[in-house]
Amino acid sequence: MSGYHIREAGSTAAQELAFTLANGFAYVEAACASGLAVDEFAPRLSFFFNAHMDFFEEIAKYRAARRIWARWMRDRYGATNPRSLQLRFHTQTAGVSLTAQQPEVNLVRVAIEALAGVLGGTTEPAQPTRSTRRWRSPHRARGPAGLAHTSRSSPRSPAWSM
């Protein structure tokens, strides 16, 4: 379930979260209505969120998403498997926050956005590789590679824990 495109199109963080979770719950309801047990399929569901420059708002968005998902899966759908309660999500740093005129500042923007994803509990942070190829800077090769290394080596918390 993806909210990335919703945010890139101009939604707020709250709207991105609401539409993405609503989409996820619709999948759960459709699967349950077809006879599948929630704990059979829920551990395989994953989400895709956008990471913007509003650092604390983004962290709060991811933490709220994890909490809402875990509670609804347990209370509304009767999930008992801890993996069913996990909100597995990928974050992609925002493309709309980058500018061609400020490539070095883009490194800072991407770092802040990626850090918000990591601190919010993302399963897999990502940086915009297509955009970084166009950066005209002597630091161009080091920036994205360093961010990828940092985000991969950071400690991960279970996506459902609070």
C-alpha cells in the first residue's frame, strides 16, 4: 500500500497516513471476507511512505501509523501473531524537496528525511538515486553512498513496538 504518490501530489502528512492506512484496512477486510485468516496474510503486507522535511511531524506520522495498525489488527481483526501487528514500511525521501540549484543542500535535506524515517521505525529507508545522479558536485558519489551505509547500519526497532 503506497502513500508516497499521495504526498508527492500535495497532501498533508495526516492525509497521506489516513489514505494509506485506509487502503491497508480495505485489503485486510477483502482478504478476511474471502475466507483468509488474518494471521495467514497480514505478516506479508507492507507499506510505502514519503519522508518530508518536517522532521518531528514525519517521526510522529510513522509512530502513529505503527500504533494505529497494531491496535486495529489486534482489536478489530483479531490478529494474534506479533508479525501481523507489525507495520512493515519502506520510506522514500521526498523528491519535491530537492532542487537542482542547491545540490549540497539536497544532501542535508535527504539526510534529515532519511533520519526521520529511521527514528520513526521504517523497515527500509531509501534515498532518491535518480535525483542524486544529476547532482553536480565533487561530493556527489560520497553523499548517497554514505546515507545508504548509515541507514543500513542503524539499529532497528520492531515496527510494532512503541
